Amino acid sequence: MPIATLTNIEKTFGKRVMFDKLSFNVYRGERIGLIGANGAGKTTLFKLFTGEVIPDAGKVSMRDGAKLGYLSQDPQFEPTNTVLDEAELAFGELHDLAHKLRDLEHAMAEEQGDALQKTLDRYQVVQHDFDVAGGYVWHNKLEAALLGVGLGRETWEQNVDTLSGGQRSRLALARILIAEPDILLLDEPTNHLDLAAIEWLEGYLEEFRGAVVLISHDRFLLDRLATRIAWLHQQKLPTYKGNYSEFIVQRDLQELTQARHFEEQQEDIEKQKEFIRRFGAGQRSKEAKGREKRLNRLLKSDTLVQGIETQKKINLSIGTDQRAGDQVLDVRELSKAYENKPLWKDIKFHVKRGERIGIIGPNGSGKTTLLEVLQGRRDADGGEIKWGANLNIGYYDQRLDEFDPENTVLEEAWAERDAKEQEIRDVLALMLFRGEDIHKPIGLLSGGERARVRLAQLLLDKPNVLLLDEPTNHLDIASAEALEGALNGFPGTLIFVSHDRYFLDKVSKRLLVLQPPGVIDFDGNYSDWHAKLDAQNQQAAEAARPQSKKQQRSQPVQQQQQKPKPKPDKGRDNPYARPFGKLSMKDLEAQIADTELALDECRQSLGGPGAFKEPRRGQTLQTEYDALAKKLEQLEAEYFARES
């Protein structure tokens, strides 16, 4: 039985038909990637489920008792709440109990005598209610979600109105994940997330037991997560089993088959028309009239094969007017700090003509700042930047806020450029601005449309060095693929910041990995880098893994007998009186490593989506976590006591 169903949905906005007899089912355990061109109605489809949009015809139904979680692109918060306050709202009653505990704690700090005792008694009652409701399990889940999306503990007491746009998006995502709904509707969930947070989200959603429907242009994410692709196209929503790459194969095969059938049917239609023309008035007129009737029925029927209506795509081909020198950029001992926090210190790298370099790193590591420092938009604290000769540098700013909102598309593209109007119009047409579209004010454009205006400017400027900051952020999949093709054919040098892993794999040949205060210069693309990290993590895990019992048994008997048992001495410190005092240093190290691994596994279970559906399981995990934490504390205390 589906969790949610759309049946024969019709929706029109003005003269525009958004959905035409659209039907769609969502089942438990599915992870559905919802794709389609910008403006096709993907977000509107989500709002049908939430009730924000009412269909003109058709039915929207949810399974009784099903809980819906919706991440919009513009989340709303109470501005006076802290990050923790907003996250706790996902728990309702637990949130109220947590506030009561805080109030009682503040009261106990100011009371004495009988008043203090009464407050203590009240605190114990509320504490008990909190424990029974899974309070401590809830707190671990809250922490895991906030840390997972990249909201560090230093932000938890901040008021929401002090957060950046990216932090607000992360908080909204954490709040929804904490609540564990039966169906998750995620609208561009990776916006404002760095690579580490995106990978954490992937891991979370892979274990999520409910249904997930996500709107995303992140093809890497869709390949990793999606079990089904829903393609919003021509007011319908056909679905394809598998991930994004499998969808592409199925769609292309379907379109090829349809194109062949269309051609064959059109050839047959032309033959029938020719027969009707030749024999309409002759001896075979009766047969001709019969064919004409059948042809007319075909042309009006559903069996008429339609031609392929392809999505309009931007047509990018970035050329250059001049050839740069072989040595494009030399960076030496470059340093930059922000609010006394070093972003990078004494870093150096060299760029040759024709290189394709991707810059990656966690949020706050200074990726955008590095691009701005390289082109002189921001000062470095120290170091040297030396650009080569014959350079024409083009810059793409992800904020897209350098436009005059009063200018039209044509005026903005033409500004300060020595070109004829027809040349400007031709370039804008390549970017899908045709007819009256070129007279739209910039202030009324969507993010994707502004991105296309900026790309049009780069086409006109013909740079031989491109510095791009998150160039795929506002582009749909078709446009991102067009940009990839253009950059792969670009004869100049490319340096770009991106968290789009698919884009990084397609375009970059080298990575600068920012790890404050340093940088790793890596030869390869994102998948190569990730494979290296996986290999390192596996080696570290194997090194930390304690010996198996079989390995321990295989040690020489003499070696095992060489461990003298210490005799208790009442006048001295007796290690046998301590919990782990009788262990050797080697055994202590092995048990510490083993306990740390078990504690990490337990912590991941507490942070996972399946741990909190059943209160008993959550309480069992919490008890296990507390026991392991205590054991690790005792082991480390014994270890450090021996060393001292």
C-alpha cells in the first residue's frame, strides 16, 4: 500500500498547464529522485502533498497516520529561538520537558533550604518523565543530526536570526531528520552543504526506513541514493526503476524507439495520403475513401505516435581571443586568516596553461576567499601571487549579486562590452533568452536565469582563464551538462570551486583540497581523491583492530608464560584492586582500541534513523553507550597511570 498517492492531478496557473492527469505513488522504503527542467513544477508537486497547493482536478491522499516531513528551499523559524530550541521543536512533549528541566536548573542555582529541596523533588519527577519518554536517546539523536549537517556546538546557543542562509538550511534539514517522518520531501537538500555533510546525509538516507522523495540536480547523489527516478516532463510524471545513470539509459532507449516508430508511422501516413490523392476520383475511389476515413481516425486517436519533444538546452561554447603563456599562475607562501582563525598559511601551488583545477574543502575553509584573493578582490595577509602574461581572466560569482536589478537582460549583457546588438542577441539566444525574454528586468529573474545571464557575459568576454565559484548551483541537470561540455572543450585554464561531485569528476584533472591551515595538491578528480581517503581509513581501521583470539592463541607458549603475575602488596598500590589493573600495557592498548570502535559503532546507531522508532531499543542503545563510555574512561585512566 502506498504512503502517498496523486491520482489524475490537473493544475493550471493562468494559461499555463502545469499538470495534466498526473498520477504518482510513493511506497515505504523507496528513495525517489524527482527531476525535471527548472520551472517544470517540481516544488509545486511537493506542495500538493503538503496541501499548500490545491489541484484543479484529481485527488491527493496520504495513508492514515502517516507523518510528512518537508524541507523547502526557504525554511521559516522563530527568530528569537536558539538553534537548539528550533531543533528540539521536532520532539514536541520532550521539548516542553527539556524547557522545564532548564527552568528548574536555573531556579536551583538561586534557592536554598526547603525551597531548594522542593525544587529538587520537582526536578526528579520531571527528570523521570523525561527519561521514560526517551529523553537521553533524543538528545543523542539531536546532537548527531546537528553535527552531521555541519552545525557545530558553537552555534547551538545562537539565535536563529544570526545564522547565515546556509546555516538556516542546515538547521531546517536537521529539524526534519530528527522528527523521523514516514515520508521525507526534500527540495534541493544539498544546497549550502559541504562535501562531508552531503556524504553524511547520503549515509543517513540510505538507512532511513521511510520513503524519501528528493528534488535534486546533484547527479552523484541521485546515483548513490535513488531507487527510482520520476521525470516531470510534458505535464506528466513517468518513473524509471534505478538510479540516475540507469534512468538516462532507459530514457534514451525509449526516445530512440519512439523516434523510430514516429518515422515509420509518418512514412505510412504519407503513403496513405499519396494513395488518396492518386485514386480519390478513379476506379479505386471507394478504397481511397476507406483509407481516408481510417487515416482521419488515426490522426485524432491516442495511437498516433508523437515526435520527441526535447528539453531546451543552453548552447555553450566558450572560446578565447588570445593564447596565454605557458606559466599562468604562481602562488608562494600565501596566508589568510579570518577573525584570528587561519584559513590557510604559507600555501603554495603552480598553475600551467590548460589545467583544470577543482578546489574542495569543508565550509569555512576559505574556498571562495581563495578565488577572491587570487584575482585581487580581497587582500591576503601575506605571500605572493604572480599571474602570467597575455591573460584575460573571467570570474563567475556564485552569489550572482553584481547585476543591476533595474537593467534588462539585454542591457546587462551589453554593459561595458564593445559588441553589436545582434551579437548580444545571438549569444543570449544560445542561453535561451529569446523574443521578449531579453527585455525582462534582472530583478525579476530566477537564480537559474541569472546564472545564464552571467554565462552569456563570459561567452562575450572570451576569457582564456576562468575562475568559477560553484557554477552549477543554480543550473538544472541539462544546463549543468551543457556547461560540462563547454568547459571540457574550453582551450584556456580553469580553476573552480564546487561541491558538485559529478561535475568535479567530469571536469577536474587536479584538486586543491583545503584543510586549514594547509592545502593538499592532489593529481586526480573527486572519485580518485575519495578512493584514496577510503584506502587510508581502511588501513587505519585495520591497524587499530585488536588481534583475533586465533592470532592470540598462535603466539608462542613461552611468550605467553613470560607475563609474571604481580603479587599484591598491602604497603604499595595494588593494581588488582583497579578495574583493569591486571592487564598488560599491550592488552590495555588493544582493549582501548576495541572499546573506541564499539563506542563509535554505538554512537552511529544512536544517530541513525532506525534507533528511535522503538523506545526500548533506544534505551538499550543508550545503556550500552554509557557502559562503553565508562569502560573507556577506566581503561584510559589505567593507561595514563602506568605511563606516569
